[in-house]
Amino acid sequence: MGYMSRARFTSGEMMHPGNGVPWFFDAGSDSLEFAYTGDLARGVAEGERLSTPAGLGRWLSERIDRVDAGEVSDRDLSDALNLRSALTGLYLAAAQGTPLPADDIDTVNLYAATPDIPPALGGGQRQAGAGRIRVGQVLSTLARDAVEIFSHPQERRVRTCDDATCRMIFHDESRTNNRRWCSMEHCGNRAKVRAHRERAAMRRHQERDNEALPS
């Protein structure tokens, strides 16, 4: 089965490094963007954004209109962190080219087996189903997103940024599957600047060599 586009409810977000300028990052999938609500197992405490039910409710309600941030419970947060841990393990393994951890697969499959956010055709006059979307439905949708992504490992769409100094992981959702950078405005531009400087240095070196040649 080849690549198929999926409707997403995430569209990227601003990253705020502690020692740098904020920059925009699109993880390329809902489930990976959710994994990035933590530090992706890097031990960076300030990377945690789901430390409370309110934090989880805020992240969800900013992306899905029908989630009530005020109704998120401690149990919802525990479930979300459990799924996030499994997603983190899968994405790290995929980016490193190692086998996906069986325990993480089991966890994702468990969440994917529960009711998700039902699809709906726009343009109707009545609301079908419940007016509110429960946290459990969102978690199931995130898990199913991961199931779809990791069901096609041969496509190798989960990768690490090409910048050797960057550890950001992304899912390449492009049809050409040729994304190289976490962000063109971030690492992509830095690579362009380095390449420009290297070419300029090479030209200066060649000019000096030419001047040194006997006329």
C-alpha cells in the first residue's frame, strides 16, 4: 500500500528554545506533534507541556474546537502520558532505524482499538453524534494515526533532520518523500548559509592560487 494523505488536526507550532530564537516546526503528523508535548526522552524538564490536566486540555482545545478543556481529568492526563510515552518510543526507534519496541506497539494498539473522532461530511444542517469530543476519542485518533504511519516502514518517512547538530525528528508527509530539514527556516537556512560561506572561501582560495601563478 502506497502513501496516502490524511486529514490532520495539527498544523505545526512555534518552538521556544531556552537559548535561541523561537522558530516554526511542523512535525508532519498529529501523533508526532503530540509526542513533542514532552521532551522526546531527552531529559529536558522545560520541554514538558502536559504537567497538569489543564495543560492537556489547553493543548487539545487549541486544536480541536469540540474538546472542553475544563473537563479534562487526572485520569485523562494519565492516559495521555501513557500513550505519549509509547509514541515517543516508536518515533525514536523509527528515526534510528531500529525495531519498534513491542511494548510500545501494544500500547498504541490498545488505544487505537477504542472509539476515535468520527469523520463528518461538512455542509449538513444537523449535528451527528455527541456535541463534545472526549479526550479518549482524541487519544484513539492519535494512536490510529501512528498505526497508519508505522504500518509502512519501507517508506522510511520518519527521519531525523539532516543537520548534524539537530536532533529533531519529523514525519515526511510529502508525496515526493524528500524532506531533509526539521524546518527550512531553521536548519535549512543555516545549511544554505554554511554552503554559501564554503563556496565563497573556495573561490577566494582559487583566486589566491591563480594570483600566485607566474604570469
